[in-house]
Amino acid sequence: MTVEIAMPKPAGEPEVKGPEFNDRDRLNDILTMEKYMTASYNTGLNEMQNPKLHETVQGILSDEHNIQFQVFDQMWQKGWYKIEAADQQKIQQAYQQFNGYKTQFPVQ
């Protein structure tokens, strides 16, 4: 059974969305763009050699992460973003899987 975690939707919001582009769609579009941009900046930072450029882009990346969180939080507060609660059994399986990887590292 999947359990979703979400804030209540605003009063009067229809259960089925119509074809119009509304505030939820705009925020979802911005959130998607911010996720793409942070992933792209991360990739760029991994391959940057110039220290000054690296520092500048790292500052931009930090700003983008903050914007992404603000958009996510706005959607969360309005009940427009749901999170699937993790199943305890899946958490335990993941823990066992990754805990087993510790033996591959020289320092424990």
C-alpha cells in the first residue's frame, strides 16, 4: 500500500484539472526547470578547472538550489506536491544493501 504525504489542497480547488494553464502549472514548470538547471550546473562544476569560474558557478548553483527549494515549498504549502512515504521494509532493504558496501572502502 502506497502512502502519500501532502498538505491539504486549497478549498474550492477542483479534483480534476481543466485544460487552462494555471498557477500550479506555472510553478510545476518552474520547478522542473530549476531541477534541470541545478543538475546541469552540478555537471559543469564537476568538470571545471578554473578556480575563479568554479567559485562563481558554485555560487550560482547555490542560488538555484535555494530558488528550487522555495518553489517546491510553495507547491508543498498549497498541497500541490505529494511525497510518497517510504515503506519501512524498503528502507531496511536499502540499508542492508548499502551497509554491505562498507567492506569495499579501505577506511571504515
